[in-house]
Amino acid sequence: MTSYDPSHDTPPLDVEPDACDEVGAALEKYRQSAASTRSRQAAAARQAHLNLERAADDATGAVKSTITRLAIEFQELSFRLAGTTNGDPNQVITDIRADLAKLRKLCGYT
């Protein structure tokens, strides 16, 4: 899974750097925690969901809605990886990648 690294670029002052940085930290933690087993990946996705919900609390407007969508997608990913719901986890990962690309633009990262 591709994650973004907010340390590579500095966002313009008119965006929400705290929320954007929190998302970057949540995704980095997910990347580091997601091991090779499905159960560990599910646990990491669950934690990312919680971390992203907290990040959404610090955001407004389009940034908030995109972070909220990401949180929901990570929740769905954890459900699919744990076998709680049916479906291919890769379908959710595709959605996550698309929303990450949108968030990068919203946060001012190129």
C-alpha cells in the first residue's frame, strides 16, 4: 500500500497541516504495523481507522470529508481482512489509494 510522507513537502499555509500531518502519521503507523498475516493487517487497519477518525476531528471541509472517507475505508478493509464481511480487500485498497491522491492535493503535497 502506498502511503504519503508529509515530511517531503511543506503544505501551503491555507491548508490544515495538523490534520494532514496526523493522516501521514496514521498511515505510516499502518504501514509499519501491517505484517504479512491477515490478522495483523486487519488489526493495523482497525488502528488506522481510529487514528484517521481522530485526524478528521482536526479538519474541516473537503479535507475532513476525505479523511472521514479514508477512515471508513480502513474500517471496511479491517472487516474484509478479518473475514467479518465478504469481499476482496484489494477493492478497498483501490479506493484508499484514490482518496490518498485526493488528500495529497488538498493538503498541498505534490
